[in-house]
Amino acid sequence: IVDDEAETRTRPWVTMLLLGSDEGPRQSGDRTDTMIVAAIQRDTGRAVLFGVPRNLVGLDTGVGIRFDRMLNALYQFGNWHPERFPGGRDPGATALKQTISLLLGIRIDYYAMVDLDGFVDVVDALGGVRIKVKERIHDEVTRPEWGETKPKIDVYPGRTYYFSGRTALAYVRSRKGSSDYRRMARQRCFLSALADQLDVGTVLRNFGSLTRAVRTSVRTDVPLDRAPDLV
């Protein structure tokens, strides 16, 4: 966990915990079904993504207790017991950062979290994404908002598809005929593809919708003056 912001700026690597919450019409709280540690090399811009399984149990939280439920429930637990996880504006995120830091043996500098509806908005604001699919997926997943239809996906391996926000949500959330671990691989594939396809022109063309989506949908502890460096 970051104690000295000035020291963090001098390190060659910046680490960020990327969290995807399942908060939506059928789930009022935040279960972090997606947890990915991104390590970004400051000088080169290279990055490594490491997925953390949501179903780990019995992990050391760093505050004298082991969490006996699945790891994806720790965010809610931290917010229910903020006195146990001081030191940040979001006790749930602090709990996850501490626990995953101890699990992996590396520091976690920052976090960023988005829910189902926010994920759709951010992907659409970035212009969607093209992905070469590696497996057959035919599924529908939880709707991001009441009144909407369920996002659907119907794709074949070896083909490249353009995904809007809703289809991308189905791609990263689907577990039909699959597993948590194959879904984790798909999520890393999605992030890599999105990063590869982003360019300055796309960001500038969509800057208004992107900033609105981030402002309303993303929770993070990245200081505002760090944003240019991280970008």
C-alpha cells in the first residue's frame, strides 16, 4: 500500500488493481468478480496483467484476520467494517489492495473500479474494440440496468469481431460452458486488445463522452495530478 506518494513517483513500475464489480439490477452490492493487477513500466509504457481468481478463500488481510469467504466478497466486507481498514477513502478497496499485495508479494499502488453499466459506457466511449476470438461463445449475461435487454454474444473461434460495450460485457462476463479461469483469460485478452487499439485520435474524438463515463462510472484513488503520467 502506498505510504509516500512522492516515493511512488520515483519507482520504475506503477501497479494498479483493476476491479470489475457485478453491481447491477440483480445485485445491489459490489462483488469484485474481476480482479487484475496491472504493472506498468514508467519508462517504456510496457505492462503486465495478472488475474487474481475471485474464488480464493482463507487469505490474510493484513489486519490480523483471515477472510474465510470468497475473495470477491472482501470489498463489501471492508466497507461494512471500515475501522479495520483505515488509510484510504474506500475501505473495501484498501482491504483488497492489502490482501492481494500480501498474496502476490508485491506492492499495490492504486486501484480503479467499474460496475456493469459503467463498463459498457467506458467501452462505448472508447469506440468499442476488435477481438480475435479463441473459443465458441453463445450466451447472454446480466443486464447492466433495469429496463434493458440482456447483453448477448454469439461468436466463433478464429474470427475477428467488433464489440460494442454491451457485447464486450457479454464477452468478459460469460461462463456458459466455460470456467472462471477461461473467463479471466478473456478479460486479459480484452484489456490487451483495447490498449493496442487506443490512439490519441480516438481518445480526442471521444474525449467528451469518455470523461463523462469516467466521472460517473469509475472509482479510483489515483491522484488527479498523476493522471497525465499514468496515461
